Amino acid sequence: MIELVLAAIIAITPIDLLTKIDSASTFPQSSGIMEQTIVTSTGRQRTFKLKYFSKDNGNKQLMDFIYPKPVSGIKFLITGNNVWVYFPETGRIRRLSSGAKKQKMMGSDFTYEDMEFSNFKDKFAPSNLREDKEYFYLTLVPKADTRISYSKLELTIDKKTFIPLKIDFYRNKEKSPFKSLIQKDIKTIEGIPTPMKTIMINNETGSKSSFIIDSIDYKTKIDPSFFKPNYLREN
């Protein structure tokens, strides 16, 4: 009897849970319109609007800023570990170095590196699985062959959707998280649980940045040429 109870409690392993998280958070393709708001530590607020395209389970991403006018036409392309930025005023396409990926994207609390975390299992090893009635709790540590700015991530996962509702980012074995990501307003769209609002909070400065989905489409096929650097200048 005791063995049966224990088997019911330990019904999922850390790697199985991470697989389910990746499966719930990635999809073959998506496109839509998002609004990005940045609130600085002094309370200054800036809002942008962008078109967003994703393919191959998030390994390819294109962000095309369309508002306000000073940033309209700026594009970011992420393919695997590569990041390119296009500036319409100069017509230049710049490929970012690995060091530059740790910089803030458009002055937000999201770095270019943060945008690459589409499949956790590729870069992290899971451990310390815990749970209560509503949530799983999981620790992710970077694999030995990866170069990541964070020493570990602490995830709080919704048991119904397997969506991480909170991710705490730690650096250099710090006791408190440097940043925290919140995913909320989960809606099922075309059968896919979708966080309609994502917020990154810098716990040291108090600044925060958010993405709000205005519209999203998981079915319309996206031309593969969207994710080639030359596309940034030509369209």
C-alpha cells in the first residue's frame, strides 16, 4: 500500500516534466501583433508595437517594430544561437557577437539571450522537482557545454497547462533571483495554452518590461525566407 502511494506521488520525473514544459511552450509556427511596454526604475514608460513571426518550435524568430515612428522598421532576427539586427536608417544588418547577446533588447529587461530560451531541454538539466496541489516546482541548471548568463532558473509550473507561470533567474549562485519572469492571462487559442501577457521584472532596479499579445495565429504558414538575414533589408 505504501509503495502504491509513493508511486502516485512521484508520477513524473524532472526530465519528463521538462519535456512537457517544452512541448506546451513551443509550436511549429506562430505569427501575430504584440505590444511591448518598458517601465524604467524611475517610472518612465515607453510603449512599442511589433509584428512577430516564429517557426521551428521557436528556434527561428523575427520581430518587426511598427510603432512608434522612430523605431518603425527596426527588425530582430534570431535563428538558433545567432542574432541579427536591421536598422532602416542606415540600411545595415548587424550580426551580434555572443557577448552582445547579454545586452538589453531595445532597452528592455529582456536580453537577446532570454529570447533564445525556446527549448529548455537543449540547454538546461532539471532537478529538485517538488509539487503541491496546483503547481510543480523545478530547478534548471545550465548544461556543462553551454554558455549562459544565469547559474540557475527556478520554475513554477501550472499543473493543468504545463506553462511556467513564474521563472526566477539567478546569477553566480546568488541567494535571491536577479530577474523574475511572469506569464499570465493564459488563454487556449487554436488548442494551444497561450500566455497573453509576459512580464520581466528586474528585482534589483525595480524596472519591468512586458509583452501583451494583441493577436496570434498558429495555423497560417510562414514563408521560410522570413528568417534569412537578407529578408530584413528587402521587406
